[in-house]
Amino acid sequence: MPAQPRFRRVIRIGLVQVATYYDSRGREKHPAACMAPRCGFSTEYDSRTAAELAARTHRCSVR
């Protein structure tokens, strides 16, 4: 069973959380995930800037 990633530099932009972690191959990844119930928005980027831009422009259709 693979180890869980250790997230660091976690910030929240609206309802979306952006973090940084290293994948199993040692590459830095930046996920952005919406915390609203039943939203389902979750993406992973290679750059922190892209993840933060996705968080700023995300519009929940659940509200």
C-alpha cells in the first residue's frame, strides 16, 4: 500500500484548497480541490500558479 502524500503549503481560496506535495517519483505536484459538498472539482497541476488560478476561477454549480 503506497504512503499517503504529505501536503505542505496548504492555502484556501474561497471553497478551494491548494496544496503542494511530492509524488512517488519525486516530482512536485499541486492539487486544487473544492471542499463544497457534492461539488467534485479536483485537479492536479505541475505549477503552483496554475493551481491557484484554477482555484480563483472555479465556480461551484452546487450552491
